[in-house]
Amino acid sequence: MTATTTRPTNRIGLTTQDYQGGTSTLCAGCGHNSITSQIIAACYDLSLDPATVLKMSGIGCSSKTPAYFLGKSFGFNTLHGRMPSVTTGAMIANRTMTAIGVSGDGDTGSIGFGQFKHMMRRNVPMVYIVENNGVYGLTKGQHSATADIGQHLKYAGTNVLPPIDICAEAIAADCGFVARSFSGDAKQVRELIKAAMSYEGTAVIDIISPCVTFNNEDDSSKSYAYGKDKEERIQDIQFIQSYEEVVVDYEPGSEQIVKLHDGPTIKLRKLNRDYDATDRWAAIKLLEECRQSNIFVTGLIHINESRPTLQQTMSLIDEPLAYQTEAQLRPSRAAFAAVMAEF
Amino acid sequence: MTATTTRPTNRIGLTTQDYQGGTSTLCAGCGHNSITSQIIAACYDLSLDPATVLKMSGIGCSSKTPAYFLGKSFGFNTLHGRMPSVTTGAMIANRTMTAIGVSGDGDTGSIGFGQFKHMMRRNVPMVYIVENNGVYGLTKGQHSATADIGQHLKYAGTNVLPPIDICAEAIAADCGFVARSFSGDAKQVRELIKAAMSYEGTAVIDIISPCVTFNNEDDSSKSYAYGKDKEERIQDIQFIQSYEEVVVDYEPGSEQIVKLHDGPTIKLRKLNRDYDATDRWAAIKLLEECRQSNIFVTGLIHINESRPTLQQTMSLIDEPLAYQTEAQLRPSRAAFAAVMAEF
Amino acid sequence: MTSLDTVVSAPVIDPNPPVINDFTLVVATENGSGSQTANNTLIRAIFKMGVPVSGKNLFPSNISGLPTWYTIRVSHQGYAARREYSEILVAYNPRTSDEDLANLPAGGVCIHPADMKFTTPRSDVVYYPVPVKDFIKEIAPPQHLRDYITNMSYVGVVTQLFGISRVEIEHALMHHFNGKRKAVDLNLRMVDMAIAHTVAHLPKQDPFRVEPLNKTAGKILIDGNTAAGIGALVGGVGVVAWYPITPSTSLVDAITEYAPKLRPAVDDRVNYAIIQAEDELAAAGIIVGAGWAGTRAMTATSGPGISLMNEFGGLAHFAEVPIVIWDIMRMGPSTGLPTRVSQGDILSAYYLGHGDSQHICLLPGDMTECFAYAGTAFDLAERFQTPVLVLSDLDLGMNNWMTEPFEYPEQPLDRGKVLDTGSFAQFLADHDNKWGRYRDVDNDGIGYRTIPGNQNPRAAWLARGTGHNEQGVYSERNDDWQRNMDRLTRKLDTARRHVPAPVIDARPGATVGIIGYGSTADAITEARDRLRAQGIETSSMRLRSLPLNEDVRTFMESYDQIYVVELNQDSQMLQLLCAHAPKDAAKLAPVNLCDGLPLTATFITQRINAHRTSVKQ
Amino acid sequence: MTSLDTVVSAPVIDPNPPVINDFTLVVATENGSGSQTANNTLIRAIFKMGVPVSGKNLFPSNISGLPTWYTIRVSHQGYAARREYSEILVAYNPRTSDEDLANLPAGGVCIHPADMKFTTPRSDVVYYPVPVKDFIKEIAPPQHLRDYITNMSYVGVVTQLFGISRVEIEHALMHHFNGKRKAVDLNLRMVDMAIAHTVAHLPKQDPFRVEPLNKTAGKILIDGNTAAGIGALVGGVGVVAWYPITPSTSLVDAITEYAPKLRPAVDDRVNYAIIQAEDELAAAGIIVGAGWAGTRAMTATSGPGISLMNEFGGLAHFAEVPIVIWDIMRMGPSTGLPTRVSQGDILSAYYLGHGDSQHICLLPGDMTECFAYAGTAFDLAERFQTPVLVLSDLDLGMNNWMTEPFEYPEQPLDRGKVLDTGSFAQFLADHDNKWGRYRDVDNDGIGYRTIPGNQNPRAAWLARGTGHNEQGVYSERNDDWQRNMDRLTRKLDTARRHVPAPVIDARPGATVGIIGYGSTADAITEARDRLRAQGIETSSMRLRSLPLNEDVRTFMESYDQIYVVELNQDSQMLQLLCAHAPKDAAKLAPVNLCDGLPLTATFITQRINAHRTSVKQ
Ligand SMILES: Cc1ncc(C[n+]2csc(CCOP(=O)(O)OP(=O)(O)O)c2C)c(N)n1
Ligand SMILES: Cc1ncc(C[n+]2csc(CCOP(=O)(O)OP(=O)(O)O)c2C)c(N)n1
Ligand code: SF4
Ligand code: SF4
Ligand SMILES: [Mg+2]
Ligand SMILES: [Mg+2]
């Protein structure tokens, strides 16, 4: 009816539309919806082929979101707390895929805590986003393991237990890409996702993502008001793809450049702090400091590219195990006969 | 036949015999057996009434040991990795008991990791001993989550994953009593157990306890040779009971005194390091330093008495819930009628 | 709501004569829009008029914005089961209005916001448009109450159109808002505005009427989870450990809500513990620890949680630790439909754990049983030193049911064979100075139990899931193992005689039997009335527990054809009945549905009639 | 070993005439003392003499120092089942020597270290004392080999006394030590010293003899876990995720051991992954991920692991992901007896998960099936896009069995209905341009599956455990749910016709049927021979899979009385049979044992005879 307007396309000729999923059934205003948008934007920006992406999740409001992005990608909405193991299996079976997973603070910090830690220990290649609202959204407002001490909720009352710090736990587990962000900080979320998707091992992004229905009182550290008022970025982060022919100029001292394995670059412009994200010890200090003083820092907290990924430690072939043919999978008659002769 | 020799007795008139359990079925020379002896010795020294102690465990060679000490105490040899939750329930049901639990590195670091972390988060009052041999003993020699990178085992081959540090994880979880020891260091093990049993919340003791059958090669950080050669005590630790009428004299600067809630005292004589075990940040630093330089420090790594225990946060009555009578448990007719009238 | 339902073709309704106290009204809204207040107000007002009424909420598994249907069945006969169709539609959800309208029977009633558009309007339906927007403009409620107040408009229209008492509406609101007059008045303003509008502009064109009756006097309206929560408190619960999961969450919420009233704190300290665990494994572990240590310990969960509790279920069974697990069944397998009803966990619960284990299961079928079995479960768990599973479901647990008020229990708590320091000494004196945790002294399979804190130095034992002898000492001997297993079998047989017996309604001359359990009871009652009207007399047996007992065999012997009614795909109870009474197994025929909706009488009669026809051919 | 066994009273053995190739020898040692080498040497030597032999290891659940019994049954008839008693005892464990001696039948043989004291020596037994200490002093082996070499002394004595070939002993040692001459020689020195001693000082006083036969030619000795490990590699396994647990560990160990030989690395890279997970939940999750992504993925576990895999079992079932779970059954409930056999997980496995789910289960009964079903399980899992459980047990899995060597499979792998980028386009072309992950195009209940990496933009779908329609899209509609469940039921019915059929041995004139499965096969065969000798002809049906099919019903129709033989307390298979064939359910009688030991023929005949007597009365 109207004149056909040509939507902008990315390097592989896709429009943002090609990265959309189904309509969200989350509450209007839910932080998770913003993150969904940034996942879409990041994949578009990266010109990812949807056929190469796996969308993974556990169970929760947050874990529903893979239905709302990348409708042309395969995905698995698994069990509560079990996204790490399923993703581990999928990424062993087909190491050529890029996995992006969405979890919640309950999904990760409560029922899934063990799997979360062991996934990082194995360095399973995936982007692991925690949409952290300090509450169980889908079961209607219980405290989660990341709830502040003293957090008060309508039905669940006051939380008395200390919060788990997703980033500190990730660093303790030797995770090589640890970031924190705020769903209201669209640009940072997007750049972090792009960097994470270009990183080779497990990349954890803990994103404060307010639950407008159950935990958005101004005094909650997971509320919009808190995030907006209190966010302190460690750096301005910019992700630069390898094909971008820009000369990555930067000011030494005030900027840090991290080169990723296949060529892309993360450019970090330091803000208030003189912070080196490649220094694990600095990360530990920063997190402990912020814990003590209740500071909400965001940015790329730690990056380390030296750990081998799980597929590397397992010496897997480059091709997907899933695509091995019968000829490759079945032993030769000779080898079989040789084994039988052992008995 | 022989003249009756009178065995020495403790303050409540019991002999060490009264703290013994069944005969061990572990391998001769297993580190776990030494720890069993020190648990017996510690309970004897503390003059604990066996009727007030709960012995808890998961599954593994280590977890079998509660059958070998305190034969007059109640105990529960639970499921693999699930000692924390069962103990949580028992200690809620009867807060007057003192719980001592024995776990293995597999039991705690692999299958039980989530429960372990959440128990500490809740500050469930119990002594939680990890008999850490870097290997699955009972299933015959697989790598556990605390195995060194590069650890080589006869059947399981070479471990490629970074080890979990039980103490670092405990500190990350805000545990208020974190210690490390070596089963070959009998005195330290004993004093730490005594201190731990007198502590009000969760007390974690990570004890390197060599598995002579599957992981005692000299180059393993869990071997006797390694422990003997490499152990570096942070402090000399001495536990002093409240009834001991000694004036606890100490040299400030070189000694640190920690007063526990009900009166007993831990006296820590500093050795090479100027170390303050009450400083959480110092503990984090120490562990990270030792991790980086492969130093095997032992001693009381951290103590903090400010966190309320689970029963305190739950506002439980002082008496055991388990001993409430029908009159106390059943609502009054009036209260019941009032509730019914609401409908 | 969906095509399956429409296999029952909707009747054509005559505008005359009046249909009094016998119809169903469905309210279509979005969840999160606060319609619950409106619906509860309506149902309570009708109930207080003395008219039997029941409400069923069909809601989505998300937090807000998706379609929700609340069905109110008014029935002078007291039928509370779901029906396939509703005569009256409150079409307040534009996203489903077309489908909702299509599902109305001819002659049905459609109440809708005046600005709602229907794609294919029907001419055989009565419309009552409501100028909701105008009302809201006039009332101008605070923004955050807007949706709530909006919904009050249909309360007003329905009140006026069908003759619901305005006084009872006010009372219901007073009840709902705990007497907070300001809230009540704001809501009432909308109700009254809608009533006035109806009087002025919506002349009555349909036959449906509510008229005062005397059939609810003394009764209450309650949901099964609340009943169970109160029951647990009355039953002496000590420790509740749980992990949130629909539809069991409201059970624990009820305990949390009523504990301060029923078990008031003394000096701010309480003698119960409610602990949110990190997952269901931990929840199960906590109650195993607490049960072993001597409290009445329970959890509430649903399918996925049951799956995760297998290992602990087996441990509690084998170490003989009393625990109570409420499974508010929802539709599985897997995550399934979290907000839909099912009776699909019968086999999983009965056989919980690997190896050989069969558990005591209670099957509450009404509100009284939801309340009472909370205590019974503890009594049985402690008596038999074993897990007891209470298999309720989403329909019982989360919907409103009419019931006699609950009675204060006259029986003392049955704490089972527990020896404290004193009785332990006495026991030794009476038993040759011998005690062993697992000795079958009374030949009923049940040992004498001691709990931590017992001062007798011989009273202690080490609980374990590994093989053990009568003393509880580790043993790998095959005779110890077999003897222990035989004792556990004996214990189950003892339990068989102690668990709640089936409720049997044996009718003279009946050759057909109907077996059911749980939330299908009302549909079965209604179906039997209809079959009787058809000339088919039936006897019925409502199972109330597992293991099955001799009564069940006798019932099965007594009828030529037996229908087993259940809400699952695999006819799970039928399978258990076959194994229990092989001689009569061939008589059983399934009447089973697995679509997530509460059962209707029509489904039962259709299936039975179809089966009878097919057998005759 | 234990009193239960002694209900079968031991016969009195005559010293004459010779008993040739028909006796059992039990070696009593401590575990961790290296007796396995000695026992394997003996069994292999006998086997290579052409004499059918089988070995069963009864070992404790600890690492060293506890009693262990290894039984070697020599049987010219080829019977491989356990027997209640052994005629020959090698009493090398002082802690059990008294009890071991007491269990010998009169006329039995006791070989023991010369310095061993028996508390109540028996006069009706032949003793052969062995001066073990002297031998050791003379040989002076390195300390860490002391125990091993000590045990070789009984190998020598047994060799000489019963006429085992010294040459075959040497060959067996060569085999064991992979031809390492030094190790072989050290061991042989002890063997020869013991032989020489026997010749000189231990004159033969008993009737037992091994004589060469020709009944093992071409056969091999292997355990079921090794067979399964090799089978999995031959069957194209891609991902193995597991968590250590007895008795399944050796299955994964076998894969690890044989993978480099059967699937050699290329440039140090491999096309399979073996990953030790942090627990069974993770192991299950990993294979669900790997199966979904398109590999043949499996785990091996035992009871406690099965309990922990319930939730993932349900997810895989409902999201329709192919995975294979080996359950090497050990004695439960709970941690139970980790080193004792049972068939106690039939119900847990078949109904794995909450809600309605019934799974394909394979029941290997011999080594060939342990090998072959490893591949069959993958074929079925991929064909039916569902979990397949293989229920082996400790007896099959960890003991040595004689078998025909395995055959290289002639059938190609069945990867099921998988559409890759190319075939997906073709599928669309052939099917009106329509595809839905869960559409039942072929009316067999099985949809067409795509796996990640498929380039067609329409090929992707989101797997989930929640309700979904034919497109795989989330749906809460009751008709979508019921339709999906009906399709899953249809799929199970298709599977029923494809899973391995029961092996039926129908004998003319038989009125008695015997149903069994798994490791009890040998005991059943032997029992049937004995019953036949008694005049009772039986037909037998060995079940090899679930779900049960029409053949089973037919078999049940054909006999008046049917015994169901199984190693569990609750007659689990019998329960399933009742539900499967209600018409004939009443004919079934249990022959079930739950004591942790492999079944004996005597147990079966006694139970059947007792039942027949009781029925007659
Ligand atoms: C095994 C299991 N237990 C419990 C649940 C119920 N459940 C669904 S989502 C959820 C918590 C979700 O919280 P979170 O991960 O923080 O996600 P959010 O909804 O806040 O985004 C729970 C407990 C479940 N689905 N499965
Ligand atoms: C659910 C479950 N999985 C697996 C096992 C088998 N299992 C028994 S002990 C053990 C590991 C023990 O290792 P660790 O905790 O380090 O104790 P150790 O024997 O080394 O003292 C395993 C895997 C089990 N008992 N239960
Ligand atoms: S309940 Fe909270 S987390 Fe869930 S969708 Fe609504 S706002 Fe988001
Ligand atoms: S196997 Fe290792 S851990 Fe187990 S008892 Fe022996 S030495 Fe100890
Ligand atoms: Mg959350
Ligand atoms: Mg260990």
C-alpha cells in the first residue's frame, strides 16, 4: 500500500527484522525486554548468520526471552538451572556454533549454581547472560540468591541472607570474560554482547534487569531508579570488528585495547578509575571494594584469553561431531577385528 | 587378666574410648583415618557429651568415616553431595546439637557444590570438613574438582581443568570460619576442629588428606610427600577452653587472640607472615597469592563472628523444634476458630 | 475455549422460562489486570445468597498480559465440576473476544465493553455493552488501580442483570479489603455506576437468574492450598522447606500467612521454620534432616520438583525418615503446562526413587481432605517412619471450592514409635535389654525410633541409605538385605490397612463401577446422576490413598464393568489397579483425559456410553 | 556366604567317581589384594582348555581390606549361573575362613595357607595346606607385588590338583600382562613352586577334575560393560558424559580404552568426546544438548544416577531428543548395595520423569546383546527421537561371561528422520511447503527433525519442555496438548513394533510358562532343564525390551500358569505385565529374589515347586 521503504541491511544483507523473534509475553517495562532488543541489535551489528547461533536458556521470565529474538536460530529452552550442561553438550557436538544463553538470577544463583560454576571451570564457549532482577519473576516475587540483604518484597517479606555476586563467583571460577551492566544502559549492553560473542570461551554478563512487577522499589539495587542513579561505568566500551577498516586509534593511559582471537578489538576508555581489565587481581579487588561500599560498577570487569576452551582441552576435530558420517563414526573392520582378537 | 589400668578421663568423665566408633574399612594409611583420630581427640579434649553431637556426611571414602568415630552420637550418612541440606534441616529441627560433617572433594566440589555454597550463605551452624585428596577414592581414582591441572592418574589420565579452591569459595560465600590443614599435621587439625566446634556458624576446614591408593605420587599437591615438604603454617594455633583457668597471655604483634561467643579463645601465634585472620580482605589476598605461587598454606585463614546463624535469622525458639509437645504445636481452638471465621 | 471442548456441541438456549441458579459465567480478561478481585467478589456474593457456586481460574504461565478465563458455575444441585461451555460471557479481553464469542451457545449472553469490536458478530446471542471508558473517565481512579476498578464494571452489570444481591457485593468487598472502607468505596462506586447504567440502559433479555437459596449456610469457600496450609499448621508442622513452583507456591504462602495467627510467636520467636531452599533437592534434603531429627517436616512442590526429589525420596524410604511431600499436580511431562491441572504424577510419586520403593500416597478429593490430610500425612509419616506424598492438583489447590468449615481435630497427633530418653530405658527393660533401630518387635514392619538428643548412650544410630542390619549398622550380607526388604514390604502391608479407605457408594442393582480419585470427584458425581437418569445405575469408589487395599479388590470383584476416571494420558491408576487385583484387571476400562482442563461430567458420560456401545457391538 | 544361601542344604560329595568339568570353586580373599589377576588367569586357562566356565566376583563397596569372593563355575553343560554352594574353597582370607569353611558341602575341598587356623575344623572336608609364607620368602618379590604373587600360589595348587593345563596358565598370564615376560615369569615362578609343592606333598584326595573339551572354540570371555563400551564405539557414539558410579564406571572406562583403537585420532584430534560431568544431572544435561545438536550421545550410570536423571529424562522425552542412558543396575533403594546385583530399576526407568512418560528400555540378556544393544539403542533413540534406557546389571556388566565373538554390524546406522539443509528443501517440495518439527507426517508419531547448522532459514526451532504445537511453538491450548500427547502415545506404539522382540522357546505340551529378562537367563535355562528332568515341561519368554508388545500377550494367553523371574522385591516386571495383558494377569506368579546375589537355578525350581504344591492344596 505504502511505498516499499528499504530497511537498512548489515554486511550479510539481513535486516534487524531477520533477527527478531516472537512477540514478548513479558510484562510491559520488564528489563528483560530491553536486553532482548540489544541481543538483536548486537547480532545485527555483528552480521551473524542466524543459522550459526544457538539460543539457550533455563526457566524463568528471563529464560523465556530466546523465544523473542533470533527466530531463525535454533535454540533450547531447557530446565530450571540446567542451561549450562545442555549448552556444554551442544557445543561439544557442534563446536562451529556460537551460543548465547539467557538465564535469571534464580536460575543461575539458586538451582543452577553448581552447573554455572562448573561450566566456567570447563570454559564452555558461550555468552552467558544473567538477567538479574534479584527476584523470582515467573513464580511471582520470591527473593533470589542475588537479593540485597534487607530487600523487602510484598509477599516474600524481608531477605536476610547475603547476596551472591555473579561476577565475583565467575572470577573465582577463572572465567575469562566477566562483565556487569544495566538493562537501562543499552549501548553498554550491546557492546558487551558483541564483545562476548566474539570471545572464545565462557563470557559471563551479569545485567541488572529490573522486574517492574515484583522488585522495582527505588531502594532495591535491582530497580530502574537505582540503576540510573548509581551506575558507575568503569569504562566506555566500544567493540570494533576485524573487517572494520578503521585504524583503532587510542590514547594510551586513558584507553585500553584488547585484541580478541579472530581479529576483533575491544576498546575501553577508562573513566574514573585506572583499571586494567586483563588483571584478574584488579578485578577481585574492584568487586570486593564495590561490595563493601555498595557501588554499582558496570563494564568489562575482567578479560583473559589464555585459557583453552573445552573443545580445545578435549582435542576435538574442527568439524562438528554432529556431522560425522557413518564412515567416520564406525570403526574399520580391521580395527574391530584387532580389538576382538584381544579377548 | 591384667590389672585394670584406669584410662584417663576428661572433664565429663569419659575416656577416648567413649568417642571411638566402628573399625575403619578404609585403606591402611589413608589420610582420612588420621582425621578421624583427631576428631575423636578433639571431642575428647572438648569434653563434648556425645549425645549432643550430630555426625554428618555425604558419600565417598571420606563420608564413611562418621561410622568410625563417636559411636554414641547420632549421625546421618546421607547422599552424595547432599550433606549440607540434610544438616540444615537437622540443625533447624534441633538447634541445641553440635554438628560435625565430613565430606570429600568430590562430594563437596563436584556434585555438592551448589549445596555447599548455599549452606555457607545461610550460615548453618556446623563444622564442615573436606577431606581433600584431589581424587574420587571410592569410585577408584577419577579426578575431582580440586585436582591440580596436570595431575596424572593411572586410569583417569591427565586433568586439564583448573582446581576449585574450597577455602576461596568459602570466603566468597561469606563463610565466617575458614581453615586449611593437612591430615599429617595432627595437632593443627585437632586444634582447628576444636575451634570450629566452638564456633557458632558454618566452619569450613579444608584438609589435604592423601589417598594412598589413587593419588599419592610425590608430585601431587595432595600427597603426603607434598604436604610434608610444602606445608607452610600461617600460625601456630592453640584452642583454649573457657573453663581453663589459664590467663591467656600472649605477645601482641606476634600473637593474635580470637574470643569466641561462649568464652573459649583461639590463640594464633604468627609465623612467617603478619597475618590477621579476622580480615576478610587479607584472606582473599592470601589465597590468591598462594594460588599464583602454588604455596600450601595451612591454618585459620579467616574468622568472622558477626554473621547471624540461620536459626537466628529465622528467629527460632531456643528449645529444639523437635521437642515441642502437642500443646505447643497445635493451635488453640480459639485461634483456629478465628481463622475459620475469615472464610 | 478450544476446539476439543466443542466436541460437546453447545445447546440452544431459550430466553424463557427463566433459568434459575443453574448456569455458568466465564470472565475473559488478561492476567495481571486484577480481575481476581472482581471475580472473587461475584462468587462470594452469590455464595452468601445461599446458592452453591464454584470458581475455576484458567490462567497462563506468565505474569501479565495473556488471556485468562475465570469460570463461575452456579448450581442449585451443588455441582462444582467444570462444564464444556458457559452460557454467559464477560468478554473483557479484546485478544480473545472473537473466539470467546464463538464458543457461546446460541441464546447465550455476552457482556462486553462498549467499544469492543467482534470480527464475526453473532445474531443468536444477547449483548450487553458496557461503556467502561466513560465510567473510568468519570471515576478517575489512581493510575495503578485503573485496571482493578475497570473490572468492577462487569461486577455491577452482572449483579444487576442476574439478580445478585448488592448488599452481598458490598460485604464481599469488605471481606476482600479486610474492611478497608476507602478501597471498598472506590470499588463500589464503579459497581454502582454499572448497576445504574444497567438499570437504565440494559433491559433484561436473557433467562438467567440467581435467586436466594439456603444451600450454603454454614459453609465456606476456600481453595485447597489454603486448606492444606492451615491443615499443616493444625497438624503440628515444624519445618517447611520448599522451592517456589506453580501451583504449589500458594500452599507455602498460606502457611506463612496463617502461622502467625495459629502459632503465634513468643517473644518474637517461633516454633516453626519456613525455609526457601535453593532448589528441590535441597528442600527435600532439609526435610529429611528435620524429619530425622524429630520434627514434622514437609515440602510442597509440583512435577519438576518431584522429579528432582527421587533420590531423597528413596533415602527417606530406606533410612525410614518421616517426611511429607505435597505434590500439587500440574500438567507434565517436563515443564509442561505449569498452570494446567493433571493427575499425571501417580506413578512417579508411588514409585519415587530407584530400586524397589512404593510410598504411601494420599489423594485428597475435596477441601475437607486437603485440610485433614495435612495432619493425616504427618501422622502416617511418623507412624510408618516413611515419606508420605499428598497428591493434590492445581484444580483442588488453586480454585475456590465450597465446603463445610473444617473441624478442630479431636485425635491427638500420632507421633509413632518414638523413644525418648525415658521410654528408651523402659523399652530396654521390657525387651530383654535389646533394641535395634530396625528390629521388627511388633511384627508390623515398624521399628522403634530414637531421635537426636536422646541421652541414653545406646540410643544413637547412624542413619544411612546403604545396606544395614537391624541395628542400623552397615551390612552387605545378602540375608540382612533381604530381611530388611521383607520388613519394608511388611510395613507397607501394615500401612495398607491404616491409610484412608476408599469411599464407596454401592448402589443396589448396579453392574457398573466407577473408580476415581482427587479432583474428578464432582464430575463423577454429576456424571453418575446423568447416567442414572439415562437408566444406568453405577456404584462408585473414590480412592483416597495408596497402597491399594482389600476394599479395592472387593469392589473390583463386585462389578462386571469398571471405569477408571483420571486426568492423565497413560491411565496410571488403572495400571496400579491391574497389578493390585489381577483377577479382575480385565474389567477395567479407562476414562482418561489429558488436556489440562478440569474434568467435566459430559466427558465421562460420553466415554462410558461410547464404550458400552462398542462393547455391545 | 550367608545364611540365606544355606536354605539349599549342601549335598555330600563322594570322593569317587571323578567329577569332571562340573563344579564350582570359590576364592575367598580380601579386596585390593590383587586376586583378580590370579582368578582371571585360572578362568582363562580353563576356558582355553575348551571347558565352559564363568566367573562371578562378589566384592565389597570399599577399596581394600574387606572380604571378597570370586566364584568360578566349571560346567561342561555350559551353565553359567551362580550356584548356592561351591565344592572347592580357596580360603585365603583369615577373616572369613571359618564361615567359608562352614559353607563347604561335605566332601568338599579346602585349599588354604598352611598357617591358617580354623576355629571349628571339619572332618568331612579335604584340606590342602599351602606353605605360602615359605614360598614368598623364597621368591622375595618386591614389596608392592607381594600380595599379587602370594595369590599366584593358589593358582599353582588349583592347576595341579584339578588338572588345569600349565601351558594355558602361562598363556593366560601372557595375555594378562600383554606379553611382558618379566611380569609373567615372576608370577609363573610362584605358580610353578606351588605346582611342585602340590606334586610332592599334596596327594589328590578329591574327585574334581578339569578335562579338555571342545566347547569353547572360537568363543571369547568378556564382561558386559566392556562389550557395551566396544558396542557404543562401533555404534557411532559421539558424546559420552558421565559421572563415576559403581557398577557403571567400567563401561565408560572401556570406551576410553578402546576409542583410540577403534576411532583413532587424526592429527591428535578425535571425533568423539568423553566428559566427566560434575554430577548425573549435568551428565544428563550434556547428552541432551549433544543429542539435540545431532550426535549420538550417551551416559552410563546406576540407580542413584537414574534418580537424578528424572527431570532430564522427562525433558528429552517431551522435547523428543535422542539420548541413550545405560543403567547398570545395582541393589537399591537409595545408595543400597553398590556392589550387588539387582533388577530393581525397571519401573523407575520405564516411567522416568514426572507426568506421563514411558520409555523405550532395552534389556540385554547376554554379552552379544550388551554389545549389539549399544548400537541398537542409538538407532532406536534417533529413529524415535527419544531417550532409550539400556538396563544391564552388575552381574552382566562386571562379571566374565563366555560368548561368541561379536560381529561387525551389517546394518548401517539408523539416524532416523533427520533433515539436513538439502533434504529439508526436498521435504518442503514434497509436502506442500509445510514442515513442523512435531507434525506427524507419516502417521507413526515421529516428526521430522532438523539439527543446528541447517542452513535453511525455516529449519530452526526452539526445543522446550513446555507445551507446544506441531510447529514447536509454545502453546497452552488444551487441544494442542492433547494432540501432542496422543502423538507421543502413537510413537510409543510404533516403537512397540520395532524394539527387540522377546525370545520365545515354546515347547510342545508345556502348560507352564516362564518369563524372565536380563542376567537371569542362565539360571532360567538351567532351571528349565531341571524341571524337565522332574517332568515339568516349560516354555519360556525372555523379554528384551519395553514397551511390551503383542507377542507378550500371545505368550501369556498360551499358558495356564506363568512364572515371572526377576531380581527385585516388588516383582516390577510382573506389574507391567499385568497392566499390559489384563486378561491373563491372574496367571502370573512371581519368582523374585532381592538379596543382591545373582540368581541360581535352584531358587527358581524351589519357588516353582513350592508354588505348584500350594496351588494344588
Ligand atoms: C525444577 C523447577 N523448580 C521450580 C520451577 C519454578 N520456577 C520457574 S521460574 C523460577 C524462578 C525464576 O527466577 P529467575 O531465574 O530469577 O528468573 P526471572 O523470572 O526473575 O527472570 C522458578 C522457581 C521450575 N520451573 N522447575
Ligand atoms: C548420586 C551418586 N552419584 C555417584 C555416586 C558414586 N560415588 C560414590 S563416592 C563418589 C566420589 C567420592 O569422591 P570424594 O567425595 O572425593 O570422596 P573420597 O572417596 O575421595 O574420600 C562417587 C562419585 C553416588 N554414590 N551417588
Ligand atoms: S514478572 Fe518481572 S521479570 Fe517477569 S516479565 Fe514481569 S517484570 Fe519481567
Ligand atoms: S581409596 Fe584412597 S581415599 Fe579411599 S580409603 Fe583408600 S586411600 Fe583412602
Ligand atoms: Mg530473577
Ligand atoms: Mg576425594
